[in-house]
Amino acid sequence: MTEAILLVGGQGTRLRPLTITTPKPLLPVAGVPVTVHQIERARDAGVTRIVLGTSYRAEVFAERLGDGRDLGVEIAYAVEDEPLGTGGAIRHAAALLTCGPGDPVMVLNGDVLSGVDYGALLAGHVASGAALTLHLTRVDDPTAYGLVPTDGEGRVLAFREKPQTPEEIVTDQINAGCYVFTRSVIDEIPAGRPVSVEREVFPRLLERGVLVRGVVDDAYWLDLGTPWDFVRGSCDLVRGVAPWSGHAAAESLLLEGAQVDDAALVGGGTAVGRSARVIGDAVVQGSVLLDGCTVEPGARVVGSVVGEGARVCSGASVVDSVIGDGAVVGPGNELRHGARVWPGVELPPTSVRFSSD
Ligand code: GTP
């Protein structure tokens, strides 16, 4: 039996207001919760049992995922009374693992879409005898991430969290939020208090001189932390840019009961949620329409998320914006540049307008 821990307890503040109602890992990318994409990939790599480390809105996970039977894995839930941070959550969840001290345990951040070969990571970890193996990915601008330089043999040399100066940018390799720990290493993490895996656990391992490996690859990778990356991840799955078995690449994905009128233009990888409606000549490009929302004739939605049951009225334009669940964008409004409408808010006709471009 191979076990994994999935970290799903974060508050997802950057994704508000979407995460007010639904925890980030359960938000649907291409109609399927991020967590489910990860569980399916882990299962296909041989993982049979998964402990979900929950905190924020913990109860929703068990309601949605149950005991994991429908997904072909066994799921157990470790609920933190107070958020314990990434390292504390791993330590807390480990109480529900059944494997022995020398066995590998895969640990995944619950908000990452990735094409990395989990099976190869697990096998490479076991063969190397390392204490910890990290998946690393390369990004153009590493300043918002934790940098992880390695030597020619893939041995991790340092951990640099979110570099502030150009001198600190020593590599373009970043921590991709996917690890394989040898179980005994998890049991050494301090229990019962918040611990950061990036700032505390990883640096301590290097100080002790144990083998910490970094595996760099060019597989698809996206952190879904912001609304814009969330939209991109969903569109990438629909369009086949991100790997997803069981779905053929297309310009749009219509979920059960979705209605798109003949005159409407829907593309760019847009996912149209269950029972959502795109009416008349509405245009929706590169967006996520959540369940039960409505885009009325003459409305335009580009690069945006429209929340569950929300309504974009005739002639309204929503570009690079987030519309919360149940909100109404009245006729003639123009939302752009990262605008966020909170759940249930109703914008009166033409109350928001951008005229500069
Ligand atoms: P932001 O608030 O927008 O930064 O998002 P976040 O709360 O998800 O934080 P972040 O993206 O840094 O978290 C990385 C991963 O760790 C996510 O999958 C979170 O769900 C998870 N995580 C973060 N903090 C905790 C925690 O205290 N407990 C548990 N169980 N998971 C956590």
C-alpha cells in the first residue's frame, strides 16, 4: 500500500470571494475539483490511501469526497482545530498513516495542477534512499516562490523563500508543492504547533546533512492560487494544454444540463457549469462559468469567473474579473482589471464603467 497526504486546509485568501463559500481545493477546474484531479493522478501512480489534512471548512471535504470509494482510493480525514501550517498539517495527518518508518509518503499541496510523473518520483525516492525528494519546476519569474538550487546530482543545496533582491535569485527552480518523505522524517516534525515545511522543516534537514533530492522536469505545472491562474488552469485542462485523461481537448466544455444558445460564442477553453446558461448572442471566452449561472444576450465575459447562480445581464461586459456566487451584474456595467464582486451583491445598471480603454 502506498500512502499520500493532501494539504487542503488553507484559507485561499487570494481567491476570494470564490473561497468564501468553497475551499480552494474543491473549486472546479474544468468542472472537477482540483483535489479530485490530484487524487485521480495519485491513484493512477499506485497510491491507494490518502489522508486529507483539513482545517478551513473541513466538513465540506468529507461531504464531497466521502470515504474515497467512488474515486478508487481510501480517504481518511485529519482535521486541525487551529491551522497548523504546511509542516504542522503534515505531522498532524501522519497520525492516520498506516505505513512503517522506512516507507515513502507522497505529500501534495492541494492547489496545484501538475503533469509530473508521481510514480517516477516515488520510485526515484525509494531507490535513492533520500530523506526527502521534492518536485521542482522552472518559472520565468521566481520571485513569488521558494527557490531550490540543486547540484549536478540533484542534491538540494538551499531553500530561499520568496527572494527580495536580484542577488537572492540564485536559480529559476522552484518548489512545486509535491514531495516524497520517508515516513520517519515526518514523525520528527514538532507536533501540536504551527510549522512551515518551507521555512522550518526543509532547512533543518539540510542543516542535518541528510540527503534531500530535487527532481526538475518540464511537465505542465500551475499553482492555482490566484483567480487568473485558476481560470488559466481550467482553460488549459479543457483545451488539452494540461494533461487530463478521460477528456478530449476542445475549445469549450459543457457540463451536465449546461445550455449554450446557437447564436452564442463560447470558446478559449471555457467551462460552462452544470445547468449554467449562455443565452442569445452572448460571448464567453477563456472563462469559468460555475454551476447555475446565467450570461444574458449581448453580455460579454472574458478571462473571468462567474460564480454559482450569478447573473451577467444584457449588455454587461466582464473582463479579467471575478463575480461571486449569486451576484448580479446589472445591464450595461463594465468590469475589468481584476474587479471582484462579492457574493449576492447586485450592481445596478451602468453603475460601474471603465472609459479609459
Ligand atoms: P492563500 O491564502 O491565497 O495564500 O492560499 P492558501 O491558504 O491555500 O495558502 P498556500 O497557497 O500557501 O497553501 C499551500 C497549500 O497548503 C494549499 O494546498 C493549502 O490548502 C495548504 N495549507 C496551507 N496552510 C495550511 C494549514 O494550516 N493546514 C492545512 N491542512 N493545509 C494548509
